[in-house]
Amino acid sequence: MNPYPTALEIAPDSRLAITWSDGQRRLYTIRALRAACPCATCREKRSQPADPFALPTLKQVQTEPLRIAAMQPMGNYAYSIAFSDGHDTGIFAFDLLRQLGEEG
Ligand SMILES: [Zn+2]
């Protein structure tokens, strides 16, 4: 059986810590998780080339610390993660979560 999360917590530095069934503990920054969101909308956005003539912008949600609003299991293979910016359609499969973050 593939490793599955046995504990979720927000570490003191605001990173998400996942403890896995094989004993590994991985730390994830919330922004990196949000940037890796595997939903169709985010994948399409990432695949589009950036407009070279667009001036950079900073939206209000980007000026505030990004947090996880909720994290719910989907079946026994993934977690649905809702972010504090209102985005909640990302389904993070365990194998994706194992590739993201860093051991710590
Ligand atoms: Zn998404």
C-alpha cells in the first residue's frame, strides 16, 4: 500500500506539515501548494504563455498571508484543499503531495 497521511498540522512557521504512514514528515509552504494546484483552471493558466506586454499587478489576496482554510480527504487517495483566497477546487492526490514539499 502506498503511503498515506496520518497527521496534518500547521507548523509554527505557517507551513503545512504532513506525517505519512511510512514515518516520513514533509513540510509545504502554502504558496507552493497553491502554485501546484492540479485543478483544470490552474493547469490551463500555467500552460498559457505570460503576456510580455502586461504590467505586473498585485491583487489584494496576494498581499495577505495565504492560508489553508480547510483540508478534507477525498476517497482514500487525495485531499481537497481550500485556500484562504477562496480557491477550493484543487484535489491533491497523495502521490502529488509526496513530490511536493521537502522532508523535515
Ligand atoms: Zn486550482
